[in-house]
Amino acid sequence: MFFGSLENDGIVFLIAFLLACGVFAAKFSNRIGLPSLVLFILFGMLIGSDGLGFIYFDDAEMAQAIGILALIIILFEGGLETKWQTVRSVALPSLLLATVGVLITSIITGIAVHYILDVEWYEGLLFGAIVGSTDAAAVFAALKERNIKAKIGATLEAESGTNDPMAVFLTLIFIELILQPDTSFWMMLPSFFWQMGIGLILGLGIGKLATIAINRINLESSGLYPIFTLSFGLITYSVASFIDASGFLAVYVAALVIGNSELTYRYSISQFNEGFAWIAQILMFVILGLLAFPEHVFSINVMTQGLFISIVLIFVARPIAVFLSLIKMNYSIKEKIFISWAGLRGAVPIVLATFPIVSGLEGAVLFFNLIFFVVLTSALVQGSSISNVAAKLGLIGPVKDTPHHSIELISIAKANAEMVQFQANRENAVVGQTLKDIEFPKHVTISAIVRGDRLITPYGDTEIKAGDFLYILVSRKYKEELRKMLNRKKKPGKA
């Protein structure tokens, strides 16, 4: 029973302890290059019944519910931070990887599992379906703060954000085929197109509706805007699931629409969702770690079989799926190799592994332990070496830069003005010009410039340099005009 022997004070302390340990684990993981999800999972296993014995937890249904909720929050935050201009160029290859790639990975892995575990074909393919998709939580966390080339990072993030429908669809199909052998695979195929199509349409529609509502509503506190925004993510998943569409796909698409629209209180919304996504990630992986019993996961039999499956998945199934899916796409051999290597497994396979347990399938617990071991292997081997592999393949991009200072206006909605944050790069026409020489629209004030670690007070003679963050107060009436002016490119040949 979860927290069964703890009083309310003890539960509060335990949650606080878990979050604090999660923060330190995230900081420690960055230093050693180990994915934080590994440390979160290991910490959950450590405090579980087979470890220090603080908590006994074996409720697969509760773990599944917590995992789904956490994935919604993580996917929503990932979609908000994804730039459409980057994703647009990789939309087709990402979609192919999310569908054809997952199918090929699942089939090859399923065939290997059939022979390695000596199980029925449908059971082997069920295993392959569960581990067939890359994980958004793992991929977003692994690529964040790493300066991988934008095209490759966008491909991996878009794939991981949209490939869950295929994995969920295949998992449910093979569970149904095992429980009801008379069920026809082809009769269930239209369900996939319904899930994908309606999920996409819902995501676009609710995303547009959410953007209008966020910008038009006049709330008394700026802290309510992030909560209002997140509510649309939860509503999107609920509505999609209610009509049997893909909730995960709908959430990611809705967040993509919201994040790439003109949005009031963008900074507050972004910061809140980033922090909340970290909370969700920490608690989800710790809970999944609690659900796994080290005595079973690290048994000789599970580790031996799991290692063979991991080798097939990482070195055979994933590369074949990537190379076949990206035929005639504009990717070099090195880029395809890296995309193959960066296909991390994480929370989604573990959450999907609870489906057979909840459905009462024979041998489901063994599957869960093996899948858990495969995920750990993927995170340890692939996740810890992403930066090194990218460097050796020459796929390191420009160093990611973020402002060290921020400016927040509390009553910006009532003032009919917005504080715009803009980062200048070498291609922008404003770079190299002084503020007095730039023809800004009416009702525009340059409030501050952040250059590296310095906060610069702007004057007329202040020159804009590449990498500068400009904080600009502008009337909403002239915001679009300002945006176009700032994004104007230098003329060819001009330094």
C-alpha cells in the first residue's frame, strides 16, 4: 500500500524529500553526463521495499495513472518550448519515424523477443510494441542544454512528441489479440487513423482556442495565467481520450500551437511549466522506480535476457528503422547514425508495461521487469554518451544561450503593453547599429540589454551586438510591426 503507514506530516516530508533529492540528482547528473531519469529511478528503487524499505508500492494502476498525468505535463511543456520554424522543416521525417519507424522497430524487436524468451508471436510483438517508441521525457531532458544541431534536435524532439500514438495503438492491439485470438488485426487498423487524425485536429483546434482565451482574458493575478494555460493541456488530453483519439498527440500539437503564437505573460507561463514539468518528471520516475523490485529486475535471468534484447533494440532494430524511414530524406549518414543512437527509451515503455499487468496477462510481471531493465540500459548506454557521439560525428551546433536576467511586468495586461524579449544574432539587420540609428516603431522603449552576465542600461549610442538580449516595452498595437523590424535580415554582403 502506498504511504500506508505514514501520517500526513510524514507524507508531506517525504514528498519534499523526494523533490529536493530530485533537484540534487539533476544537478549531479549534468556533471557526470548521466541522464537524470536514471538517478530518479534508482532513487525510487533505493527507498522501495527491496532497498531501504521506506515504502512498499506495487499498485500498477496507480503508477499508470501517475505516469500518464506526468507525461501530459512533460509533453505540454516540450511543445510550448518547441519552435515551429525549426520543426516545420523536419515535420515529414519526424512523422515517418513516429509511425513507420516505430512499426519497424517493434516488429524487429518482437521477432528477437520471440526467440530470446521463447514466447508466442503475439507476446513477442507486444514486447516490441511497448519498447518501440522513443520517450519524450527522456529525449527532451537529454537534449536540453546540449548544443546538438538544431535540425537533428528538432527531428528527435518532434519524433518523441508524436510517436506515442503508434506505440499505444500497437500495445493495445496485441493485448487484444492475445486475450481475444479471434480479433482481426485489419479490423482494428482504422482505429489508428482515427486516433492520429482526430488527435491532430483536436490539438490544432484547442491550441488556437487556448491562445485566444489566454490573450483575451483579464485575470487579476499574473500567476493565474500559467495555471489557465496548463488547464488546456489537461482538457485536450481528456477530450481526445473521451472520443478514443490520441491524447498524447493532441496535447503536444496544442502546446506547439500555443507556444508559437503571440502570447501574453509568456515568460511566466514558460517558467511555471518548466518547473512543473520537472516536478512531474521527478515524481514519475521515482514512482516507477518504486514499482520495480531490484531483486527481480537485477536477477541473472532478467539481466541476461534483457541485455540481448537491448543489443537488438539499440544496435539492430532502431538503426534499421531510422535508415528505412529516412530514405530519400535530406539526412547524411552521420545524422542518421546519431538519430539512431539518440532514440532513448524512458517513461513511456515503463508506463505501457503496466498495461499487460492491469489487463491480467500471464507473464506480464516478467515483461515489466525486462522492459524496466531495457529502459535502464538505454538510458545508461545511450543517454550518457549523446554529447560524445554528436561531437565525434561533427553534429555539435552553436552553444545554446539563455538570458541570465529577466524582466516581468505584473500589470502588463491592463497597461495594454507587453515586454518583448528578443535575442539578436549575426543575421539580424539591427546588429552593429546603435539604438539611435534604428528606426523603431512608435511607442517602443528599450528597457534593458543583457550581454553575457552584464545588464546594460541602453542609451542612444549603445551598439547592438550578436547574442544580446533586448527587453523592449511596446504597445500591443505596434507589436507585430516591431517583430517584423527586429527579424529583418542583413543585406547580402553586408558585414
